[in-house]
Amino acid sequence: MANVTRSASIATTLRAAGCVFAEDEARLLIDAARHPDELRRMVDQRRHGLPLEHIVGWADFCGKRMTVSPGVFVPRRRTEFLVRQAAMIAQPGAVVVDLCCGSGAIGAALSDHLGSCELHAADIHPAAVQCARRNVEPRGGRVHQGDLYDALPLELRGRVDVLLANAPYVPTESIGMMPPEARLHEPKVALDGGADGLAVQRRVALGAARWLAPGGFLIVETSGQQALATAGILDEAGLSAQVVSDEGLDATAVVAAREPLRPGNRSSVSF
């Protein structure tokens, strides 16, 4: 009874602070706290807007607990769609690169699905690299620090079967309109996609063909509003692009193959 009362009290506090899933969050905080003082501190952090995942130290992603450290981009549920698209393409043993990896959850989840792969992840942000190592290295993968392709070992050139890129795609002027959890507690480098939100995607597209194996795929998360522009960027880079979406998750991705685009046929990628 005491636990039920405590959970209800915490849920009331969280709900007053604007937490939509207050009851669920209360249970997670109670489970994560090792002693009452820690629980009070965690509830206060959540009440003041710190992301729940940063407080408890993990996020539920593709059915697995992925480590998430403070100051690191929190993997979104919609990004599971990106993993599902990759899982339709990749074969066990594939060479997989998770670019702009953040926590490394995307690459780690695909590795779990495949059972075996050569997994690499890369990010420019030091905190993200440290966090990604906790998710990627136990799965036999490697994490590299640097700016996009500059981070990758040269021996990967022309060998990558699946290149995953959840690059930032929020227009700079729109960051101020994001929820406080994101704009105050996640690194700007993980959010800011430049004036139109597509600046980092352009850089990813320009370098992709040099790193992809023949017939390799680049899969990019984007927004519904930006999808056609993202596909156009990949087409211009010499890839064959197709927009795919999931209305239930409000998720959109562009899948692009390293093959010539057939004239008049944007959707030449097959699964």
C-alpha cells in the first residue's frame, strides 16, 4: 500500500509539471531509485524538465534498454521505423555504419536484429561517443569520433552495406519552438540542421557513394514536410531514392540505393 500511495503522490507531482505519462514515469523513477533521497532528487529533476531517459539512464528502443547519458540525444520511438527499414534490407554479416549515432541505439538495435554484423558508429559529440560505446561495444561494434565520414576508418570505403543517418534536420529557427526537454537538455549539434534543416543531410549525401558498397543503401530519417527535398538531395548525389513513411509513428525515412536512378522512376528501390 505504501508503494501505491508513493507512486500516486509522485504521479500527481509529475502531472502538475506537465508530464503526460505521469503514472508510468512515477513507476520508472521508483524502480530506478536506490534510496528515498535519490528518488526525491530524481522526481525534482523530472519536475524541472530533465528528460526521463537522462534521469534513469536508459531509453526503451526497439524493445531493448539502450543506455542514454545526460547531454546525449534521446532516441525517439519514431526512429524505430528507420531500424525496421534497414532490417528489411540488411543481411547477417553486413557492414553497418550508424552515422550521427548519438547514443548508438540505431546501430545497436539493427545489430540485435541481424544477429551478426560489422557495426561501426560515429558522432562528433564527445558525450555521445562515450555513451554509444556502452551500447555498441558489447555487441562487438566500434565507435569513432569525428565529423561525419572523417570519423570512419579508411578501410570502410566502398564496403558499407547499410549506412544509417539520423542526421539533425530541424531548421535552426525552429529549435526555439521545440519542447524544453530537447532544446535545453540535448546538444544543439544533434538538433540543428541549418537554415532549411537539410544542411547536414546534404553533406551525408555528397559523401555516401564513396563509402557504400555496390548495391549498398543509405537510409536517412527526415520529416514528412522535408521528405521530397531529402529524396532530391540523394538523387542529385547519384543515389536512387524512395520515400517511405509510417503514419502511426509519424515517421518518415528516405531509402537510397547506390545504383543509377532509372529515368522517370523515383521509386526504383525494391525490397
